[in-house]
Amino acid sequence: MKLLIYITLLLPFYSFSQDIYDKGIINFQNEGLPCNLDSLDGEPVFEITEEPASYEGGSGKFYKAVVKTLQYVPELKHNLNNKIYITFIIDKDGNVRNLCTNIGITAKSINDFLALTANKWTPAKEKGNNVHQKMVLSMHIRFG
């Protein structure tokens, strides 16, 4: 069986994502709570910044980390095409926070992803100050 994964990192371009998450999100870091992507620690979360958050080694290295760690629930294999969104915030210290997804990712792989990407982000900047930035990872997974 072949597994094809198409990954798109929609850095600040998330506008469509809130509707998706309203329909059935999983908040991995605050289980049972809604996925808050608009504010963090009482401060706003930016979608677009003068200097976007960046992953150590660039986006290619980030995509490899994603493919290496994310595992999918067995139920997804019954559907030939799956669209998975993972949304998270890179905080002012460069940490991944408020990670949420719509479907299909195992909790273990999310924890592996968080561990692998810890301390590898440079935070976004606005007017010379570190700010929180929202990130959206869109994956199209095709089994078959």
C-alpha cells in the first residue's frame, strides 16, 4: 500500500482554519478546552508579522520532522483521501503552544512532534519585539 503525503505550511495564512476547528478540533495541550488561536497569555497572536517565525534549518528540515513523527489513526486508512490540519502558535520564546488538529493524528505522535521541534523555533518579530504567531500545517494524505 502506498502512502502519499502532501504538506503545505500556511504560515500566517490561516483565515479558513477557524471554521475547520470549530467543527471538531482536538486540543492536545489543553484537553477538553477549546483551541484558542487568537490570544496567548493575554496577548494577541499575529497572523502576519514583519519577521515570521522560522524553524532551525529551514522549512525543509521542519517538513522532515513532521513526516518522521506524525502517525495516523488506523481509521484514516479506510478513507482514500484525508485532509488534516494542525494549528499551533509559536510563542515569544520560540515554543510550540496550543497545538490543535481536526482529525486523525495519534496523541503519541503529537507528543513526539512537540519533543522533536522543541527549542528549534525563532519567534516572529513585529517592530523589533518578539510576538506570538499562528501557524497552520495542512496535509493531504492519500492511502492506496
